[in-house]
Amino acid sequence: DARVSLDEIDDPLVSELEQLQPCGEGNAEPRLLADPVTVSEARLVGNGHLRMRIADAAGGPPHEVIGFGMGHRAPEVGDLLRVVFVPEHNTYRGKTSIQLRLLDLAPSEA
């Protein structure tokens, strides 16, 4: 729905997007594109999930990404990617942080 740089993904933006819920048929969740991003870490977790740490290619803080059921896409992960995701608040062990739920990825053409 929009192209963003990862430094735009912050708590106020995620909270604003969460106000669009409930999402489902007739109200698609907002999808964002970031391109190019660098991958500093990629690994398989759980039962076939892909977890990555990415940052804007121009620099900036890293973001955690989870691709549920996307472990089979790990061979496609290179140094520069184009990613489509939904930013979400994730609470784990009492700590809330921003997590990007991966929907698709491709090599960046940048």
C-alpha cells in the first residue's frame, strides 16, 4: 500500500495502523514495501519460520522480521532485499517491541 524506509517504522505508526483493525475480508491489512534493505541475520526458527534482522541499505537501526511458514524461502535471502511486510507490536516475555511480519521478499534491484 505504501513504500517506506525502515526508519519510518515506529510506535506511533504501528499504533495508527492498528486502529484500522479488524482486518479481513473487505478490509485488507495495510502492507508496506521497503527496498533496498540489508540483511544482517537470517535463520530458521520454530516449525519452518524465517527470522531475519534487516536495516535500510542507507543505514539505520535494525528491525526484527518474522516470516511465518516461510522457511522454504531462506535460499532466496541475499545481502540486499525488497520486502513486503506488516508492522506489528509483538509482546514476548513481558516486553513489547515492533516486529515486521514478512509477507514476501525478492532480491532488490537497487
